[in-house]
Amino acid sequence: MKQYYILTYGCQMNTYDSHLMELLLEEHGYVQAGDIEHADVVIVNTCAVREHAVKRVLSRIDSLKTLKRKNPSLRLGIAGCVPQQLKARITKKRPFVDFILGPDNLKDVVMCAQGASGLFVDLNDTPLYSDLYPANGDFPEAYVSVMRGCINFCSYCIVPYTRGKDKSRRIHDIKREVEKLALKGYKRIVLLGQNVNNYDDHEKRLPHLLSEIAHINAIERIGFLTSHPAFFPIEVIDVMKEEPKIEKCIHLPLQSGSSKILRRMNRIYTKDHYRELINEIRTRIDDIALTTDIIVGFPGETEDDFSETMEMVNGIRFDSAYMFQYSPRRFTLASTYCSSIDTETRMRRLHELIRVQSEITRQKSNASRGRILDVLIIGENEKNYLESNAISVYNKRIVVQGRFESGTIRKVRIIDVKGWTPVGKPLQEHE
Ligand code: SAH
Ligand code: SF4
Ligand code: F3S
């Protein structure tokens, strides 16, 4: 039997796309290789969101040249956002690569594995993989794509160029995939889209989708990613209150705390709008985790703009944040902006932001001491309590002392914090 091996980089959507390719290959008799050396087909699924990600992935691809030399019949492919952005530029210097698949050409994976070569990078405006159900994940958690693409064109972002227009998957297909996952024993589902707030299958929007998924028995936890502050449907909070399975966590990328920079980023909201949205959410539900993404060093970001970001971070007190320094992307509007910020300043601002946010994250973890929480066990606790093996309904990774079966829910009391991670002690029956 022919064996395949997929290396995945980038966001959760890329992980999902790799599962799509696995499904297609397995339907045609391929099996997963135990290691890359024994594979007949190797695919690198790539991310182009920042230059650093591209460099990393290209050097990994270049390292595969020796594999191809050792085994000339190996089929070597590159998939995902990097080839969609760079197209033939990527193969020019890499004649050892056999095939290139853009995010909307994954169905060609079988034909390419069987011998077709070349560049397959056509973006498509229809919800392409709606009726494919990979139903796969890192047990007991799985991602399920509910929409693909993005049409927001934030001025720094490559995604609209690599993934095309947004298109929602049919609710019937999403439910079918979640039901399959439930049958396989999966317990936590994360619904994915670059901008899930815009989910619209012409019948149902995000709040309805969440509530329908919550009705699928056996699924215990439901998360969703990513929300855009300009389009957040506040009714989601009402659904969250009605459905305890929906995680009390919203990932709401702020990107910058300066309205001037937000305008240059084409984010459509101002800092006041963002603050009002947070207040509205916290008024409707007092017990909710908020996480975010922030970019520092965007072209034209002055010390005052950066201070405004810090003020927002100190004022809102996010539970956690992904923080990046700006990376110019070819084709995007921001890459044409003058007034770029020098590397040293970008690094300084990033370190300052990380220092402040890390302290907030640590304080928030500390404040959870003594709390009793129902957590989902997601892994073995093999490494002596150093690695988190459970997740709370606030989407917080937790270390639970003792060994428990993956996929079960345990009541724990938070007794300690290691680094940023709360440590929970399981309650006894009588507690
Ligand atoms: N769809 C999501 C996430 C997109 S990419 C959203 O709208 O928020 C994930 C994060 O990467 C973004 O939120 C942003 O903070 C960061 N990012 C995207 N492009 C970037 C760039 N050119 N430079 C630095 N960070 C970037
Ligand atoms: Fe990129 Fe903006 Fe779309 Fe997010 S919403 S994927 S940051 S263009
Ligand atoms: Fe990267 Fe593409 Fe995802 S650029 S973040 S893999 S959508």
C-alpha cells in the first residue's frame, strides 16, 4: 500500500485542510506513513501569514531535496497559502517539487499523488469541501470548518489573497461532520472560520449554528474562532448563556489600541467601538474569558499609538493574547505604506507588550485559585504535571493531578499555578 506523510504549518484551518487531504488519499487506498522516510507521497501544507512563517516552511521544503534524491519516485508536493501567494515563483528555484496545491485545489491531491505534476492554484467562490467530512482531530478535540476565505482585506493581511472570498459551508454538512465526530467519541469541537461572525448559509447565522451544534448529544464543549470586532453578533452571548456547552471564551483580535492605526489597518472599528463591545459583552455575561491578537510596529505607529495599545491592554485585561510584530506581505495595501518602523523599535514594543500581558495572564491564573471547575481531560499526564492535560470551559489549559481518561469531565479545585498554568486537584465524591 502507498504511504503518505503530511507536514502541517499555520493556523487551525490548515490543520483541517490536512485532514481533508488525508481523507481524500485514504479513500483512494493510501495509508499514513509512520515516518517521513518511508512515505511515497510527502506534502508540506504551508502558511504565509508572516515572513518568518514562510522562511521556516521554505527551509523545511529545501531540506526535503535529499529525500527526493534518495527516492526519485517520491511524490513531493507543497500545499496551502505559500504557493497560492507565490505561485510559480516557488517552483522556479525548486525543480525537485512535483506538485503545488492551493487551498482550493485540495481535491487534486489524489491525482497528484498518482503522478500528475504542476501548479494547481485556482481560487474558487463556492463552498468547495462542504460535503467532505474528515471528522478527525487530536482526540478528544477536533476542528470543524464552517466557512473558508475572508473578504475583509485588513491592509496587512495575506489571507484574502491566499484563501479568496468568504463562503459558508452548509449547516447540514457541518452538523453531519460533528455527528460523525460525536460517534467517534470526540468531545470538544472548535468551529473554524477566518471571520466566523459572517457565517451565513442563507438560512442560519452564527448564533443559530452554535445552538444547533449544542443540541448534538455527546459533544460536551463547543468553541468558535475567529470573531471580528466590527461584526460580532451580540446574540451569541444569549446563546452562550442558554447552552452551557458553548465555551465562555471569545477570541476577539484587537490588533491595535489606536483608532488611527486601526483605520490604516482597515479594521473598520475604532478603539471606542471595541471598548464598548467588551463592556456590552461583560455586562451581558459576567463570567467570560476574552483573548486577542495584537500587532505592534505597524507602519506609522508612533510611541503615542503604541501607548494607546498598552492602555487598552491594561484596561481590558485580556485572559491571553497572541502578539506579533508587523511583517509586510507582498500584494497587501500596507506593504505599500511608507513610514515603516525600524526593527529595533518593533522588537522593543513587542517585548514591552509581552511583558505586560504575561503578567496579566499570570495574575488571572492566580485569581482562579480556589475555584471549582469542570474540566475536560484532553491527554495523559505523563510528564509529571508539567504539561496541561485538561481544558476548562473558559478555554484555559489546566494541569490536573493524576491520571484520567481522555474525553471525560472532572471536577477540580484550582490549588496552584505553575508559570501561567493553573493546577487542579480532582475533587473526591463527598467534596
Ligand atoms: N482571521 C483572523 C486571524 C488572521 S491571522 C482575524 O481576523 O483576526 C492571525 C493573526 O495574525 C491576526 O489576527 C494578526 O494579529 C496576525 N497577522 C496577520 N497578518 C500579519 C502581518 N502581516 N504581520 C503581523 N501579524 C499579522
Ligand atoms: Fe486577515 Fe482581516 Fe480577514 Fe482576519 S479579518 S483573515 S486579519 S483580512
Ligand atoms: Fe497562514 Fe493561510 Fe492560515 S496564511 S494563518 S495558513 S489562512
